[in-house]
Amino acid sequence: MPLEVPVSASHGISTRHQLQSNVERLSAEHLYLLLTLAIVRGGSSRVRHKAKMDEYSILQLTDGTQLAYEVLGSDHKGASVPLVFVVGTTSCRGDTKKVSSLLARHRQVLVYDHRGMGDSKARKDDPFTIETLARDLLSLIQHVQWKEVALCGHSLGGIVVQSLLFLPFHRTNPTPLRFRVTHVVLACTTFTPNLDPRYGLKIAKAPKGPLTPELIKEVVRLTMPPNYDPEWFASEANQERIREIGFLKLIPWARVVPVGDTSGSVPSLRFGHDWIEYFDPQVWYGVFEVFLQARCREKARL
């Protein structure tokens, strides 16, 4: 299927073709699209914390933002290309643990919370944008001093990842990437926020008055169904997991994750927007490892 990535003017990019020089080392085999067939919806300091999701560190940015992050698989530093999970709206770094913990057996994996989400902090008057989130990601990667990195962006995170790749070509504030992006996984995402009210994440309206724990749980419950296919969400076997969670335009040289029974494939394409909840975690581990170990001479292009 032909696939094109139009460039939104809001990204401050002068031409889509300029991206080629930034990702020319990306192989045509080095971009995965995980498709869903279901209903979709500055300065730094390091501080150790103990939270529900495990110990985490804090990157303090010059604008007052605090980004909570974890680097898993530290014993494997330099063994394989490290991977960063960039999560979507309402998601936190812990939502990737089923797969990130497996991948961390052979490589370093960076998981983090976007500003204002999870354990990360943002100013109350901070009107941050997609570009802001992309620059946060840039700061994190530079902070851990990785020279090569693979990226996995899910939903909103996929837009953030693509915005990161465009930063060197920003019209008013071009910023070089001082690291090489070797692989990109775009999961259940697009190239720009979709403002069509028929699509996207359906977030229930916040009730009036103070938010009690019971009201928060009810808002979250109403928000969750669009993220999963109806059968999964209705299944009694998944109700405990639901409570636990709490909360294409296509690219020509990308590959869709293959279907099959071999390592690197998924059993079927019947998985929902929150893809990590489908299949055994070993399935997704195989998909990532086969993909990240792939080598191809053809270069990525627009």
C-alpha cells in the first residue's frame, strides 16, 4: 500500500524531503507499523525515588519540568542498541513493563512519563505542545548519553517520535540530534494529531466539583473501552487487568508487523489500540528482537 507522511506547518518544517538527511541511516527494514483492527481510540539532576512502578530517576529541566524515567537492563550497556518507549496519552511508563522487562534482558530500555503525567511534573501554567514533548525526549536521550538508539512510539508517542526526527529542520529553532536513530516502531499512531471528533481517544468530561477517588475511577472507566476491541473489554478474564490498568496514512518504506507462528510475528492482526495487552508478552518480545537485529542496505526515505 502506498504511504505518505505529509508535514504539518505546526511542526515548523520547511519541506518533507529534508527529513531524508536526518534518517538516511534508517533502513527500509527498520520501521515497523503496528496496525490495529479494533475500535481505536537544561540542567539536570538525578534523584532516586521509590514509587509504585519501581525506583525511578528525575531529570530536572531548566523550565521547572521534572521527567520521571527508568533505565532497565543496565547490565547490558553497550551490548545491543538501546530502546526508548514513548507512551501515549493517559499512559505511564509502567504500562510497557510486560514487554520492556523482557527486552531489558538483552539491551538497555528507557521508559519515562511525559511531563504532567505519572510521576513527572509540569508547571500548572505550562501550555506544552507536541514539539515540547519531542524536546523532552531529546533531553532524556542526551542525558543518558546514548549515541545510538531505537525508538518505539505508541499513539501520541508516535507523533512525538516523528516530531523528534524533524527537530533538525525546525524553521525557527533547528536542533541537531547528537545521536543516531537506528530503528523506529510506530504503534497505533499517525503523523499529526487527528482533530476529527469521530476518531481518537474519547475522554469522558470531568465532573463538576472536587475529584474524589471514586469519581476519578469512573471517568477512567468511561475512557477505557475505545482502547480495546469489544470482545477483549467484555471478557471476564480481563476484568482484573482492566481494574489494574486504571486508566494510516502509511509510510512507503515501512513494514507491517508480520502474521505467523515464527519469532518476530504476531498470531493475528486482531489486537486493539493498547496492543501490549494482547498475546503473550513473549510474542511482542520476539517482534522487537527480530526487528532490532535486522540489517538492510536500503535507506529510509520520504
